[in-house]
Amino acid sequence: MSKFSVGASLAVLASAMTLASGALAAPIATLDRNGAWVSVEAYGPNVVHVTIAAEKAEALKGPGYGILPANGDNSGFRQTTGADGDTFASNALTLKINPAPAPRVPSQGEKYFAPSLAPVGLTVKNARGDTLLTMNGWEMAPHEVNGEATYQVGASFAAPADEHLYGMGQNQESLGSLDLRGKVLDCKHWYDAPAGETVCVPFMVSSKGYGIIWDNPSQTRFVGAVNGRTAFQSKVGERVSFFIVTGDTPEQIYSAYARVTGKTPIPPKAAFGLIQSKARYDSQEQVLRVANTYRQKGYPLDVMVVDWFHWTRMGQMDIDPAQFPDAAGMNKQLHDMGMQSIISVWPRYETSGRYYNELAAKGYFLHHKDGSPVDGLPFRSDRTGALIDSTNPEARQWFWGKIKDNILSQGFDYPWLDETEPDLVPEGYHFSIGTGDRYRNLYPLVHVEGVAQGMRAWKPNKRVLILARAAYLGSQRTGALFWSSDIHPSWEALQRQVPTGLNMTASGIAYWGNDIGGWQWLPQTTNATKTPLLDPSDARETVGQNHDYPELHTRWFQYGTFLPTLRLHGDRKNAEIWAFGKQAEGVMAKFDRLRYQLIPYIYSQAKMTYDTGAPFMRPLWMDFPQDPNVADLGTQYMFGPAFLVAPITEQGQTEKRVYLPAGADWYNYWTNEKFAGGQWLTVAAPIDQIPLFVKAGSILPIGADIPSTATKQAITAIAIYPGKDGDFTLYDDDGNTYDYEAGKGVSLTKLHWDDTSKTLTATGSDKAFAKSAPGLVKVVSR
């Protein structure tokens, strides 16, 4: 488990903004393998960084973008050299670099087809001596990209037949399978991907107890155990650079990932409540009317969102006074209701805007080879606007300054940074730091982190929160909430979200969600053949003749209740809980209240993620690695240590086959019926329920009904699911500041259930609550 000093987030932000800075410590060793140079450094006892290059200077360069070189730590390793190569060992892993093979006369075939590079092989073993990973080869193939002489670089690894692979960012191609074994992925940010936007976070996690962080921001092909080979191939580079992290548990692996790329901060508590968005609320009157309606109906809500075209012109970075004549007053009213606000800010600037000429003159745009700005998207109807070059630190500082002075200063709490892929695809163009091909996947990290750093400097003790549409290595440290982009309002899109999110969180991006209901324009008709489970007749203003959309929206909301963030959004006339008919409203209101009752539980998971880096919305293989039935199961998942969630993703579906993992007993949340693990069940799923199970031995704190997280929430009950001893650490803090980084204002209560004596004990900093906790116990029984 990794340890971090107090105030680590500030250090992370500061070091992260020094782009491509070299490692602060020398490597453990740099080895010559007959002209192939291999450099080895460590980031603690269970992380090794391997760099391979034909030129020694390239091998000695520090890690790339997204990596935190200040966290390099070789102290736990010792090196030995022998006839069988060089060995680097700690108490957690052993890395062996094979010796150079003895010279010999090449065969006739080898004269033509053998690689010109000197061979390099390596093996990684865990502390028990089990082989985790074997690298079989590497490549540097010269070619020209965007006028630049460079190389395609890659490495290949052995893929045992029983190995399963996960992560690699956001890929929406799957309808249910999770394992990347047998798949070939283009790891690149691609808004127009047919199944939904892809996002490259090149971190792969293996069922064997290791992960590979691929340190190259260019477009990368990932080959997952095809013909016994797992490989990474990047379009641009002069070296091969990757990190190997090892661990017996997800927490060990993800804490190592956090050490390399940054901790995941705890978001403001409001991020865990309901967030209401729409494309778009076109006036402050609409925003306030919706907010007031939530309060009048008694439905909890934390955040109102102002989406695009609140400006007078693209890139004007203003708020249209005709639509929002008193934005500051609007925000004060929201704050008085216990709500916060988010506003969308785009990185695009049309030529007739007030800042275009200034930015063009300063060279602050993505540009052609001749330096002229790239304007618009030639392959889409979205054909206007240059992209601010956030790889340039001066451009980042300028951009943040305008957000602060022109927009956030009017009382908005947080920004929404849209188009962070970027939407203006950089291939063939140039950033200030190099070609768009070389830095294809970098933009979302530097763009979002520039704003995050500015926010932290502006208000040092107010937590950063940013909605962001894409990510890269290290993006989790920015305080951003990520979502799956502009997906369709369809059952198919909903089905794709479940495995998509599980591989994204497995990539170290814990705070992932999606537009509840789907973003794209809603067709006013439907092809559904089954009778809708909810009456659409009183929702025609929103759904037209799309008869099953209230059912789809409700099922999506139920799923969203068990996502890290719950945000309603969509390009339709109305997007609020009450906009889809009375029957749908009743079900969604039920789940909205349930979400708020679970905030003490969810917020405690946020602390776990901060401490370990591990996601709390996670695929079943993380918690049940010994059960082979869950290795490729992407239709259900764990939400914290207690809940197993199996979303309904088919129209007209009122029951679902659900697998209960072996190694635990399970309670149906709705009926309290108990089942043994290791079996498939057909579970009832009427429209006001989704299959939801609680693991035996779970301790579930239940919060009081509150209008928003601005109201202090009492614990009204502690539900115990008996059958096994259990532990739960209940965490709370002020929900808004960074005092928690120093342990200030923090409440930690350790709850323990003794199943034999049927008693709960509570210890911790909140003495009054610890004393009262046993009296709140409700033991679940049929």
C-alpha cells in the first residue's frame, strides 16, 4: 500500500504542470544489450519503469506526460548481475533483464527478415516467485509522420491461456463482455467512434496480479492476447517506455498506479447528489424554475448545470445578458436553496470572436505547419472554431484567467470542460510542444489540469470539481468527473454503458458516469415491439410517439443511482424527473431518495478511493478473483463492498438472469431473501426495481432524507446483513474543503459486526455517534 504525505494534491498539481520533466532520481541502472539500451527505475517496491531505446540518451530520458517523476523511489531495490542477466529485486517483485545473446552468424532467412534491433527480454515475478509477465520483444520501425522522421515503437508480451485483461480506457464496442482478451483496440480519443466515444487511458490490468502503464501519448494499438501475444504499438516515438505495477489485491495495484500518476481526490460532497443538466437551459428563468420545482416537489437535488450557447459567440467566453441578465443573482438563489452550479466552457474560438486575433497572434491555437490556426472540422457540419493549444503553459494560463474573470466570478461554482478529446482532431496538425500525431492523446490531461491548477490557486481551500469528456494517464488527479460523451438515447447505448464503465474505472478513472437518458436528439417515434412498462401518454411534450422512452429513461436512472455520479442530461425539450410521465416520475423519485440515503455509504467509498486509488464501482473480478464465472461478466458489478448491481438494459424486461459470485452469501435488497453464492438466479425486476443484492456481512449506514448535501445528514439506521462478521469504516468531513488532506475536521467511525454474538461495536473520533450506533442497528431478515 502506498503512503502519501499531507498536501500531496498540491505537489501533484505543481509537478504535473511541468510537462515532460525528467526523472528527479537517476535510474537504478542503464544496461547495454549490444546496442539496445535498457534503463530501469522504481516508483516504490511494487513498481518498475523500463525504458528501451537504440540511443542511450533516449533510454535515459525521464518518463513522459501524465507521470509524476517526483515519486520515483529506487530505495527498495537491489541489483545483482550474473551470467543469466541483471536482476532487480524488492520485497514485492523481481525484474530480470536477460543477457545479450552470444554473437552468431545469421541464417539466410534472418539476413532478410530478422529485426535490426538488438533483442531484449525480461521477466517479472512476484514475491512468491510466480512469473507474472514475460516480454518477448520490442520494436522501433522508422517511418515519417506529419513530416517528422520518427518510429513506430512497441513491445510484446507472452499471454498465458488463462490470463484475462482489463482497462485501456473507454471503449464502447461491447454489449456485455469485459475481458479484452482476443480484442484489438485503437487506443485514441475518437468522438465519432461508431459505438460511442473512445478514450485512451493506456493502463492494462491483468488477472495475474500486475498492470502495464504504457508511457506514450500517440495513437496506440493494443493487442490483447491474440495468438498468445499481448502487444502495445504506438504510432510515434523514439523509445519504448512502460511501467509494471504488481499487487495481490486491486488496492495494491491501484495504489501503485496512483503513486505513478497521481491520487484521486475526494470530490465535493455535492458531486454525489443529483446533478440536473439539459441541452440546454437557455435562460436563468428556466434554471431557477427547474430548481424551485425540485424543492417544491421535495425531490433532492444538488447541482444545476448551464450547458453550451449561454455565450454570445463561440469563444467569446461570456454569458449572454439577454438570457442571463443577473447570473450572480441566479447563483445566489441556487446557493440559498442549498444548490451549486456548473457552467460549460469550450476551448473553441470562431474567427469573428473578440479573442481570436489575440490568440492567433500569440500562437495559442492548434495550427498548421505554417503556423496558421486550424479552423473547424472539415469532416463534420461543425465547421467553425480554432482550438486553444493547452499544451502551451501560457495558453493554459490565459484560458484559466478568462474562465475565472468572465464566468466563475459571477458565482458559478464549477466549470464543465467540454470537447476535451479535443473535438478538433489534432492528427496532421501541430501543438506548441510538437505534432498532434506525437501527442494525440495528451490534450484532455493538460487542458483540464491547467484549469484545475488555476482553481486550486484561486480558492486554495475549495475543492475542485470539473466535468470532463476525456482522460489520459493521470487525469484522475485533476478533480474531474468523467462521462461517456454524447451517446444515443437508446436501449443499445444503455447496454453498452455497463461494460464500458467497468473497464474505464479499471483504468484508474474512478469517477465515471454517463448522460442519464442519453444525450443525442430523441427520435419522436420508436421501433419497440413490446408494450411499454410505463404509461407515456402524459409525457408527449417530451417524448412524442417514442412510447418506450419513459421506461428507458427510468431504467437508466435506476442504473445511474449506482454510478459514482448521477447526472440527468439530454438534447430534448425537458429532462427533469417529472418530464416523462407520472408513473416514471414516481419511480425516479424513489431512486433519487434512495441515492441520498446511500450518500454516507458512497462518500465513505470516496475516502477509500482517495486512500488506495481503487475504484468503488468495479467489475466483479476485483472482489472475486477466484471465481472463473466473473472473468468476462460485464453486465453487473459491485458498487462499494456491499452492493451487487445488475442494471436492466432491455425494453419490456421484468426479470433478469443474475450471477451471485462464489465465496459469499447474498441478500436480495428488495425482498431480504438470502441466497448462496456461486449460482445463477432469475430475479424479478418490476419497473420500480432493478436486481440489487447485498453481500452477507455488510454494514450499510442509512442517511436521513435531505434536500441536498448542503444539509447535514444524520445516520438514521445501520442495516446489518448477517451471516458473516463484517467491518465498515464510516467517513465524513465538511464536504467542501481540502482540510481532509491534513486530517482536519474528519470523522472516522469503525463499525464491526460480530455475527456470533449479533452485536455491533463502534469506535472512532465521533464519540457521540459511536455510543449511539448500536442503537441504530437493524438486522435484515426475511
